[in-house]
Amino acid sequence: MAAIDTSLPAEPSGAAARFAAQHADEEPLKLYGGWFCPFVQRAWIVLHEKCIPHQYIEINPYKKEAAFLKMNPRGLVPTLAVPTDGTGAAQQALFESNIICEYLDEAYPEQDRYGIRLLPLEPYEKARARLWIDHISTRIIPGFYKLLQHTPDKPYTLDDARSELQTNILALVDQMDTDGPFYLGDRISLVDISLAPWQRRLWLINHYKEGGTGIPAEGDDEKWGRYRKWAKAIEERPSVKNTWSDDERYIIAYKRYADDTTHSLVGQATRQGKPLP
């Protein structure tokens, strides 16, 4: 089984390959990532949305090099190398994708240069956004993997996992601005970005699991209309499209999840019924 985790294509493809090539040159700010990782795509979307100069460095987190482990002993991606001396010669590392995203939003706040702020500035609205980012991280994303990793020996059924995922998605949708298309209305935020990589991957559940997500592509507008409006806006967003590799690459990468043979920390946590790392 270990060979599955170490035999993935070594680089992004398609639009993501082109975006990576545009950010291959040396820059003080460096994002270390794996093309297949949705947590990496979170951070990459923020860099794209805010037009932040950076260097993208592709690594395989299943073949951790000593230099990378020295920078981040946990060996996780994304890892953001942050310059501490203005030149990039001295750096410190940040990890955990939501923390990286919020850091980038706060460290590059100038609207004219780095685009809109991705978290509200008003304290209550900021706290509320963080609440729903937490809901995404602790409810929706674990539900995605629970459904994708279902096998016949699990103590829950496909219908159980499907219902749980749908319920948690609709709980978020109920909190969205009614005009849309995004959580805050007409502008994208970290709430949207926190879920965007998994929204873009939902089709993999339809590909691998009988009955898929069970979310209707049309009809039942009272229940799913607002969600579809949001999903369409997310999937058509340039920052999401430009950080996406070719579809067939993800079929290869996520087969190990669908078979529940992955050695990833996320896959192991899902298999054991534990919180995601």
C-alpha cells in the first residue's frame, strides 16, 4: 500500500502547472505544496486572489526531504516560508492552511495592491466568519472523507455518510447572504475559500461511490438552489480554476481514498474516527 502514496505524479498539470510556472522564480515568500492537496489549494487560492508575489515549490509530502523537515518537523503541506529580514535570507515557517490563509490576509492588507480583505474587519462579523470556517473544518470536510472512504466493512452506511455531509453543507448555506453568490454576498471571503477545494473535488465522490453525494444537479431549488448558486460561482472563480490540475490526475490521486488504503494523516484519522490533523 505504501507505493500508492509515493507514486503520484510529481508535478501539477493543466492550469495549475501554468500558474506554478509563473511563480517558479525566487521570491522571499515561499509556498511549499503538493498539487493534489486541497489544504495547499486553500493557501494557493488566497495568494492568487490577493496577487501576492511568491515562489511556489512543489514537494512530495510522502517523501520528506531533510531540509523540508528541518523547516517544518511535522512534514505537512502547505508550509509557508515567511521572510523575517526583508530579503528572504532569514525565514520562519507557518503551517496549517487556515492559519496561513488568515496570515496572508492580514500581512498583505493594502486593497489597491493586494485586493480585498478576505475576512470582515468588523469584530462580530469576523468572529462569525471564523465560526463557519470552523464548521467547514470540523464538520463538512471530515464528512467528505467519511463518504469517500466508505467501504462495506464500515460501521455506517453510504446513506448515513451522504446524509451527514448534506446536512452540514446545508447548515452553512443557511448562513450565507441571501443575495449571493458568496457567503458574504458579492465578494469572496475566507469562508468560501476554506471550502472551495473540497467543493471542486465533490465530483470524485460521484465518480467513486454508488449514489455519489446525492446532491441534485437541478430541481429542489428551495433546498439546494442557494447552494448551487454558490457552487457555480466557486467553480468558475479564476483563483480556483488556475490552481487546479487536470481532472484525470485527481482520479489517480483519490483512488487510494476511495479504496480506503491511503497512508495520509487525513485518511488515517478518518479511518480511525478521529479529528483531522
